[in-house]
Amino acid sequence: MKIWDRKRNIFYEEKEYGKKKLDFLYNTFLGRILLKLIFSRVWFSKLQAIYQNSKISKRKILPFILKYNVDMSVYENQSYNSFADFFKRKRDIKNESFENELIAIADSKLQVFSIQDNLELKIKQSIYSLNELIQDEQIAKKYKDGTCLIYRLSMDDYHRFMFLDDGNIINSKKIKGVLHTIRPISKRYNVFCQNSRQVTFLNTKNFGRVIQIEVGAMLVGKIVNYKKINFKRLEEKGYFDFGGSTIVQLFEKEKIKIDGDILAKSKENIETKVEIGMKIGEKYD
């Protein structure tokens, strides 16, 4: 899958973690049976988490760093007790943005979509109902003609996510579901509406009322959100445990303007690699 690296101004192809296993699970008859009965279930991800949190899993750390060229110099200098411990490693985040700038809240691959008049999102080859996504019809109506940002985190990305602005949390809820991979191979399953997810309703200083949804994925047994009421721009909001996953942000009409290069790539169905704190747009004047 071709991805645009905005910082280096190049295209590259992503190394896909567990590609052969995913091909078997999603593209064969037996695999799809096993996927339904076992691999997409939350209990299976929790079972996997037992191994990832064990000391024996430490042996996976160095091969992972070498395979994905992880620059460990930017992370806190510490020892790791397990692969799960390494996976949620921390680093310092500096706030160098201006108040009216819309910033990336995760190291990820970003795409931007429009929320259509009928409150549907067309993402890749799948159609998503906004009401199904957040399970609140009245609030969904307020986002007609708005903007949707999809942050896809792969295995080698930093798995902590930040707040986009100063503000306060209005409400939050957890929606139970299954755990499909968020890779394109799972497109037939409408994963954002089927997967387990956490929905947070944010009141922000510069961008109005924003809905942020952290979506679990295969092998992600846990999404951690810190208990906060008030927050600051680039303050840590939470993190994902082991596995790649996705963050969805919903903005009301005429609240943000996305940078032209990201918008153009999104229209070509190309993801843009972004880093936490990177400017991706600005406040709508």
C-alpha cells in the first residue's frame, strides 16, 4: 500500500505485520470461520495479551526494532519487562504549534473524508453511518457536511495519542464489539462500526465540539483513556495496548480547513504519514 511521507516528501510501501496470517484469515473459507469464532473476539486478544505482557516476550523487542527501523533515541531511556511494555513506550512531546493550527494527535497514516448530507461516510470501499459509528442519532445530525479524520496506527507507530486543543470533556462512552484488523483487507466488515471502541465528546477552544473515537483492532485487548475533565493541547489522552489501531475524529461543518496536500492525497485514496504535533490544517475563519 502506497503512503505519502509528508516530512521526507517521498512515497513508500508499508511493511505489513502478519501479512500471511491476515491473508489466510480474511481470504480463505476456513480462515473466515476461525476469524468469526476465535480471532476477532475480545477474549482472544486478552489471551494474547497474557503472552505479550510476559517476560519471555522480551525476546521480540530487538528483532522488531531492527525490522521496522525504530529510532529508539527519541524515546525515554528505560528497560522493558515485556514486549507489551516496549509497545507502549513513551517519549517527550513538545508543543510548538500556534493556537489556530489543527495538529496531528498521533504518529499515524492520515486520511480525510467528508460527512455526506445523509450522515454517511464513504471510507475506502465501505459506507459508514455516523449514527452507527457513535450510536447517538441526535448528536450525529450536528455533523452533517462536516469533516472526518482517520488516523491509522500501524505496529511500528507510537501508540500514545494526544488532545488536539485546550478544552473539556463533555461525555464519553465505551461501545462493545469485536476486533477485526483495521488493514484494508478487512473492508467487507465495516470495522469502525463493528469493532470495540471508545467515544469521547470534546468541547474545544478553537475547533468547536469534536468527537474522538478510538477503535480497537485485532490483538488490541485494551484502549486506555485517562480520567480527565479539562485538558490542554498535546496533553496525553491515552494509549493503545499491543496491536495497530485507529482514531477517528469528527468535526462540525466549517470548523476546520485541512492543508491542501493532505486533502489532495486523500482524494486520490492515499494516506499521509504524519507525526504528533505536525500542522495538518487550521481553524476555519
